Amino acid sequence: MLVCPVTKGKVYYNKDSNELISLSARLAFKIEDDIPVMLESEARQIDHEEYEKFKNLFLKK
């Protein structure tokens, strides 16, 4: 099971961008050749708008 390397929290797969999303760290980890790149230095920051979109997508009840 993969977790965020920064917060040890859950990560969610975003098929549209082929990334693993950490809501707790507000980071997106790319996947290259089917291998997640779980390095904080390689992750991209998620802005507020994206965070809200992902929160609604992944945490909807």
C-alpha cells in the first residue's frame, strides 16, 4: 500500500493526470512507466482550486 512520503496519509489515484494525489500534503506525485515517483522533490504543489476539486472528487459521501 502506498502512502504519502511526507505525511504518511492516504494517496488517491487521479486517472485524468495519471498522478497520485496527497490531499494532506497538497502534492501530486507523477507516475512514469507505471511506477509512482514518490519523492517530495519531484512532486508538484496542488493549488487551492485543485485541492477543492480533488477533495470533492475523492472524499464525496
